[in-house]
Amino acid sequence: MSLNEPYSILLIDGNDTRKKQTSSRLRMQNFVVETAQGGFHCVHMVEKQKFDLLIIQGDELEDMPAEEVTLLVRNIHTKAELPILAILSEEDDEEASGLIQSGVNEVVINTGNFNLILKEIEKIQKSTPKKK
């Protein structure tokens, strides 16, 4: 990806400390990162702005569960138009399955190894062509 075409990510996480840490680490990898305050804010942002990826981290969102956010976003954008990566705090097959059914492209478990998250983002980048 050329430097003049930044990859934009919208990050939503109900845990403010983790959201700040993750967004900072993504910015250090040269991603353009914006954060949403909650599910409704996230949906509003994807209606008004163009993002290359939506990351939903955890399921402690104050205003709605991650599955509901995904369903609402899928009413606006297809999986190809706006890929969604869900990052779970712990392994939970039921939650992961629900997220996939609601329209998430990929689910990854946060093991503390940030490189695993970066590999998932890279995989999504390669599988979805950059929009102009």
C-alpha cells in the first residue's frame, strides 16, 4: 500500500484505557485511526465517513452489544465495503459464532500479542481491495 493512501480504521471499545492503547499502537503502525464512543456513535460515523476497516474490541459497549453494532453497520455497508474485525478479550465460541452470524468478517482473541491483531488486519487488507 502506498504511503499516500492511508488505511483508515474506526475502533470501538467500551474500555477507554484499552481503546487508547490499541488506537495508539495502530497509529504507530501508520494507520489512520478514529475512535467511537459507543455503538450509536459508531453507526453514525460509518454513515457519514469512509473507513477501510471497523474494529470492535470487547463487548463492554455501554449502549448496545457488539452483535447489534454489527447488524446495524451491515444495514449500511456489506462485508466487502466495510470489513469488521472483532477482538474478543477471551475465547468464547458462542460469542464468536454470534458475531460471525451478525456479519463480522474475522474474530480474533486478544492474547496480549499485538502482532496477531496486526496479522488479522493485514489478512483483511489483502482480501478486500482498497476503495477509491
